Amino acid sequence: MAGPDELLTRDAIQGCEDARSERVEVPEWGGAVMVKVMKAADRRAWETACTVRKRGPGGAITVEPNEKDERVMLVIHAVVNATGAPMFTAADEAWLNQKSSAPIDRIYKKACELNGLTAKDEDEEKNS
């Protein structure tokens, strides 16, 4: 760990464990799940799954929301099993969309909190 006046090195960053997860109780499903801080690649995959790029008039590219459910897609990308491996895949989207919204919302809110996806976080990003 670098001291207060020292800068991090590439090796220090590469070697640090920055993944963290939190348990979310899901009584509707009879237990709990682990919600993680997404890796950069996971975050990009989630963002890509939730948007569609379209080429408009004059060749301009616009990014629009996808028909996929942002909440369920975040659950898919942020929930891990006991070993830290993803619990769900994109193939689980259809049946997860048929589950009660209460546990999906609870998991989604925790995933937003852990991954800086809250309105407060977005406001801070806009203002920086």
C-alpha cells in the first residue's frame, strides 16, 4: 500500500484485490445472494446489453435504451455464487423477468449502490 505522498505503481494496482461483494437477503426465494462490484468488463457488458446503437441520418450514431429489462440485466451481471463466479447468464433473462419484482428490485438497488449507479453518483459524475 502506498503512503500518503507515494503514487501507486502498475504492479501495486494489478496486485490489489478490489472486488467486493455484499449479501442480500431474498426471503421470497428462501435465502440470500451475493451482489458484487462489477469488473470493468462486466460493467461494459451490462451497459451494452441495455443499449442499442443506431446509425441515423447523415451517419450519426445514437445510443438508445434496449428493450431488455435494465434491472434484470444488472442482476444477471452482478450476482455471483459462493466462489465469486457469475450465477446467471443472459439465457436466464426470460425466466428472471417472470420472478417477483420485489427481490429483483432489492438486488438491483444493492448492485446500483455497490457499482456507483445511483442518481447521487450520476449527479456527482456530471458535476465533476
